[in-house]
Amino acid sequence: MGSWRVFKRENPAIGGTHCAAHKLNLCAQQAAVAIPSLQRYQRTVRSIYGYFNSSSRQARLKEMHVILDTDDVQPAVTSTINAL
């Protein structure tokens, strides 16, 4: 349940709005459903995420960060297309 619904349950007079970035993201998600190339792109990105998110590869990525003296970064979960 979203936080807005929790607030609404506590105070029925409360109103809610989405920020412009969230509205744009929702539009992009809906548009992507109708565009096969964007769906393939999203599957590819998820596949790459899954590949690098496995524990053995994470250990190797951490070793590379030590060798290259760079910050250790964690891959972000991609559930939707956030930008077109």
C-alpha cells in the first residue's frame, strides 16, 4: 500500500498529487508497452542486471574496484523504463 493511501486513511480530507517527474515516468511506462523495441531494451537491461547481481560476479566486481581504486557501486534494480 502506498504512503498516500495510509495518510488518506488517517485523514480523509488530505489530497495527493504526483510530482512532474513521477507523472512523466508513468507516461513513459505506458508508452513503452506499445513499443516492442523498448520492451526488448528493458529485457536486455534486466538481463545485464541479473548477470552482474549474482554473488560470484559481485565479488569479482568488488575486486576490480579495489584494483582500480574506484568507489564500490551497487547495481540499481530496474523495474521500469525511467527515461526515453
